[in-house]
Amino acid sequence: MKLKYIIASLLAGAALLTACQKEADHYLDEVKVSTSYVSLNTAGGSTTVDIQTTDSWSISNVPDWLTVSPASGSAGQGTLNFSADAGEGRTAEIRISCGGKTQFINVIQGLATVSNATCAEVIAGPDAKTFRVTGICTGIYNTTYGNWYLTDDTGTITIYGTLDAKGNTKNFLSWGLEVGDEITVEGPKTTYGTTVELVDVTVIKINKSLIKVESTDPEDAVLPKEGGDMTVVLTNKGNNLGFVVPEDAKSWLGATVVDDNVVILTAAPNEGGDRETTVIFNTTDGKKEYTAELKVSQKGAIIDASVAEFLAAPVSSTIYRVTGVITKVANPTYGNVYIKDFSGEAYIYGIGAKGDFQAEGILEGDIITLLGNRGEYKGSAQMTGGQLESITPVTEADIPTVLSAADGGYYRVSGTVKEIANDSYGNIYITDGTNELYIYGCYPGVGASGDARKGVVAAEGIEVGDILTVFGPKSTYKGTPQINGGFFWSLEKGGNVDPDPEDPDEPAGELGEFSTNVAYTLGSSCYDDGLLNVTLGENTYNEVFTLKFGTSKKYGDATITLPAGTKKVSYYAVAWKGAPATLKFSVGDNVVSTQDIAANDGATGNSPYTATVTASDKYEIAFESALAADTTVKVETCEGTNTGFRALIFGIQAAK
């Protein structure tokens, strides 16, 4: 055995002996365990640890591959069971919180060794194990943290975070990594949804590609819809030059090699929507092939589509023009909304850049026209890259306001059905008991034409005495005001017209249950760029706007502004997985409420979070009298009954 290994072994043995000698000395008074080190068999199995506490306790920081039970308990003696399925090279640091103190238990399953692996072996391997893998960089999508794709002959994995030469984050560009370079990295595996990732990898070696794209003409690599040529200039240090045009693009894109450094791409005229492909250029040094990629796109016509036609289209870069009414605002900061026309409802994942949606003053109930691509998320269709083309504001008003309004504006109005003059097209008279308004056509939704306008009365079961809400343009016909070509919004069977449709004391409807209607300002360690997919009962709501408070070691805070007249504010809140937390609400120096919130398995990892909540996760703060003026309330996670730092708060609603 070499001398350095003998010395290393002696040092390891001395450290182990010292740890054994001090094992009985470093336990806390509040919580004592029979051992602070747990080793599990790689074939799977379980072991136990005795615990003695002076107060109630809870366990946190348990990874998915490990089960620890029970997860909490009261003062006294007990036994913890640690179990795991077969695995190797996995470690964890479990935390037991009791009486404001934390005891750590280190868990290991197998040796935490670095394994050389292919992409396929990483994909099939266990989470938390560290792998070393070599492949080609085939795409870079974040140049701050270093998020990119690594591909070898067996598959592709995602690299989520790349450390620099000193082990720091946010310095990816220091490596000069380019698509086509061969690179060796190592890091721990995790699985996010269905995506296999190595996280915060260490770079072992970069072998620069012998070929890369230097320039294109046109510079943006976008060809006109009329077709034409694109000149691609490459740096080629290999022995020859080749290219590969994907099969699905050969019908419209061809290529010609001019010399070892220049290729001409030729596109045919495009009569459809936008299209794109990736051309691969290759060379060799006689032993290994090197590649470089170029994404080529061609402009096409914008396709006008109903929501149903848009949803039925394939995922592509084609641009669609879709018009609908906003039925729900899921995230006002990024403009994540749902729109609906006569044919269906679609989810829009973002309108413009961050803040654009709010800057335009767009509200639920407005009619918008968007340009965007047909995308998809976890099998669900959505519009991506949405750009606002036009807005038709729709003002909520009572019948007298509509009757006196100028022609041309769009209004949403409610009234009791007094008479159905035409049950095919939905010509209906509505009343508030004093005033009467004629609805000249009640159609199923925006964009309906021809026979598609018919049948709403029968389909919705509209009858005299029902409360009907429609929206549409105000006009005047032979001196009589009317909504000319209205669209169905909602129906309430029987009853009387609500004199104030926006009365905040009414309970939130199904679509508005998780909406937020207050302004906010971020403080320290608080974030508004995360989204939550939340399930309540049998319903799931996607991309709910969420404020995330705190980090793993820091409390977080923000302020919300409650408008004058507010009598109460309600909100949903969950704490980080395994770490119940405490919230505090203050106006100036006065604490108006503190609330312990429960940990939720879905509040963990990176956005989007996925949580299941119940009515017990909804809280309310009531004021003795209505607020006399707009009031700023500080919201923060804080030290309290619970010890967690992090919380997700959503569905914040002020009511009068």
C-alpha cells in the first residue's frame, strides 16, 4: 500500500475513534439520540434510533429516497425508524427540531463515490448519487447559472447549474463553453418531474469542438417567407465538412457546401405558419466526429384560429392569432391568463415581458387578441410567447349606466330575464326591477358567427326569472339602447339582481378562489417569480400567483396594501415540506395577527410547486372596523411556535 493511502487510513481511523469518544458528549439537553450516524444497506432495509426529548419535536430535511417515522412527537422517549429501498452512494442530513434547538443525524447508504457513467446510466441511476459523465454540449438555455444539455450516444440529460473553477455559482461564462464542445462533468443526480438533471456540476475537462458557426447572413438566421439563401460561415479545424438537414425539414430546406468553411442553405417559399429546424454541421480529426448546430427559422403567415383550432394544432413555432375574453388571471406579474371564445378555453403562459400585462391595465373580463405559438406543458396545451395585438376593455356596469352610456363601448351587465323574444339567437329583455335593457343576441362566446351563434338559451337553460350576465357592445336602434350581439358570461337560476356584482363580501367563485387582488412590494428574501399548481378537493388550478417567503436559513418579508374600506383579508398559506412555519402580520409597530401554518409536501424544490390544500390552509384576518385609508401591512415569516423559515402565500383577497 502506498504511503499516502496508509496515512489517509490512519487519519480516518483517528477521526472515527475521536467521534466515538465524543458521541456521548455532544448531544443537546432538549433532544438526545442513541446515535447521530445511520448506515443503511445498499440492498435496502431499515434501522432504528432511540430518541429522548423534553418537548414536542419534528423532523425535517428528509430526501425522497429515505423514510423516517414518526415525523413528529411529544416529550418523552421513543424510537425513530429509518428505511430506504435499494440504492447506493446516497447521503442525507436529517434535522430534529425540539425546544428551539436542532439535532442532526447523518444518514449514508453505500459509499458516496463518483461513478463514470453514460447518459443512459445516469437516467437509470438513483437520485442523490454523484455521477461523472462525458458528452457533447447540445444546447445552452441559461448563461448565468449554467443550465444546458449534455448528450452522448446513449441519450441526453439536463445540467442544472455549473460551478466555476473556484466552486462558485453564477459564473458560467468563465468556462467559454459552446454548443458542440465535448465536456466532462460530475455532480449529484436529481429528477424534477420527468427531467433527469445533474445539479451544480463540477467541470472536469472541456475539449473544444473543431467546428463552430462563426456567422450567418441574414445575421439572425431567419429566412423570409418568400424563401431564399442563407450563407453560413464556419470555423473548421477538421479534415472535411459535412451537414445534416433533419428529415422533416428536407421538403423546404436544402444545403450546398461551397468550401470547407462555407455552406449555403436554401429555403423554399413558405405558405404556412412559421417553421424552424436545426442543421448540424460536422467534421472529424480522423478519430472522433465533432459537430456544431444552427437553428434556422423561416417566417410564415400568421394563422387566424379559434381557441378549439389552436388547441388542436401541433406544437410548433407557427404563430397563431387568437381572440377571447379573459376568464381568469393566474399571475398578473407575468400575464398568465385563461381566455375563452365560443369554441373553448385556452391557457396563455405569459403575455409580453414581466410587468407588461399589469402596465396595460388589463382585467378579467376584457377581450384580447394575442399572437403566439402552440406550446405544451406536461401534456396540456398552452400558448407560449404570447404578444398582445389588441385590447377591448369591458366595463362592468348596472343597467342604468349602460342605458345612458355612449354607443361603442363594451359592458358586462346583469339583470333578471323578463322576456325571451327569440330563443334561437337569444334576443332577451333583462331588468333590475325598474329599468329594462334589450340584449339583441346572446351568443355562446367571442368569435361566434353563423349558426354557431345559436342555441345558448337552450344550452344554458335560460328562463324568465333567471339572473343573466352578458357582455358586449352598447348600441342604439331606432332610439332604443341595447347590447348588440352580446356574449354569455354567467347564469344564476331565479332570485334577484345583485345591486353590486363586485361586492367583495361575496365568497370567491371557483375561478377566483386563488386569485390575489392586493398590491404588494417585495422585501428581503421574498420572491414573486414562482408558480403553484394547487389542488383543492376535486379541482386543480394551474400556475397560481404565489409569494414565496424565506430561504433555507433566512426569514422573508414583503408588504401588501389593503385598500380603504377593507374589513377583512383572507389568504392561503403553506410552509415548506417538513418545516412548519409562523407568519406575522404588522401595521407599523402593531402586530395584527400571527398564524402557524402547516408544512406541505408540494412546497419544495423549484417552481412550479405542486400542492394539495384543504379549507384548513385558508386563513382570515378581520378588522374591528373598515380601514379608513389604504393601509400597508408587513407580512413575514418569523421565529415562533414553528421553526421553518419558508412559506408560500397565495389567494390573498381583501374584502369590504
